[in-house]
Amino acid sequence: MDLFDEFAAANATEQGYALATTISPEPPKDDPARLYNFYRSINAHSVINDLKYKLQYNPKLHLSKEEVTGWLEVFAAFHKFTGILLSAEEAQNTGREAEARWGDVYEAWKDVVNALVKGYLSTAFYAWTIPCLYVAGKYLRIFAIKADDSAALQTGNGFAYGGGIQEEDAFGTGGKHEKLEDAARQINKIFGLCVSDRYVESTLHTQQPYSMTWLR
């Protein structure tokens, strides 16, 4: 199924975990080429227009203007991130680890995270979509570890993890942990976003918009 078909289906049924898979850096096992197909389906020179067509003018989607604006920013950042990730993975999988720019992957994913956070702060996204924040924080840590390990490799202070995306602890490699420390700060912001409003739990059950200003 096309990524945006799944996005529409998740919105129609308000399935947060299904929605979160549409912005996951790991493609589903039954669709291993999803990220590649998504990246190729969007013209790099007209990203916003292409995404607007898929979000605003999709007959399967019924999003508010605020939601369209929020998801446009998320998927625009996700498209840029996908290109950088695919390039890094190709370099790593072909034995060119030194050319895998995991620091750039981390920064690009952080842009996706920031776009998501902005959507919640602007009340564009509903509470049932919160699993997206779990995906955001999980991979922020993973890419931070890979970025720090890659930097250590290039300076001769560590070694790179092989294979694909892994969630391992980078401590003990002898290198610095600049990205991992930054990721910890960003994850704390995400956690604060989720717990700062005392109406979060009740809102998750009533399906009201997730907002930092529900007292209005």
C-alpha cells in the first residue's frame, strides 16, 4: 500500500500506531522499498506542491487546514531526511562506512522531530497521534548513537556499528557523545510536551486535539 494511502487509512480510523509507521525510518517488512518509493514519488524541486496534492487534495483524507499545514512540514522534513538516510545506508552497505554521513542523518531526523513538536504546540495534531512522538524519540537516540560512533571512527577513537538501524548504547566506545547528549535534551522536550498538560490522559480518551493550551 502507498505510504499516503496508509496515512489516510490511519487517519480515518484514528489509529496512532499505524500513523506512526508512515514516518518511521524503518520500512515495514512487507514493503522494504517504501522509503525509496516515497522519496522517488516526490519531486525534489516541488516538494511542498507535491505533498499538498497528496494531503490537501486527497479524497481519502479529511484534514483541517491546521492539520494540512502541520503534516506538510512533517513530510517535507521527512522527505529530505529520507534522501540523506538512503545515501548513508547505501554507503554503509557497500563498504564505504567513512562516506556514511550519520551526523547529517541525525540532524535531518531532528528536523522531522521539530516539525512534529511544532504541530502539537500549534494544536494541529490530535492526541491519538501521540505514538508519532515515540517514533520520533526512539530514532533520535538511535541516529545520535550512530552519528557519534561514525565521528569516533573518522577520528580514530572508536568503531562503527555494522548493519542497519540498531538501538545500542554508544557508551564505552571511547568517543565523545555530542549527538547523544543533544538527543537527550530533545527527548526531554518531547517528554515535557506529553506531560506538561494535566488533561492529556482524559484527552486521549475523548479524542480532543492534543494541545498545550487546553484551558482556553
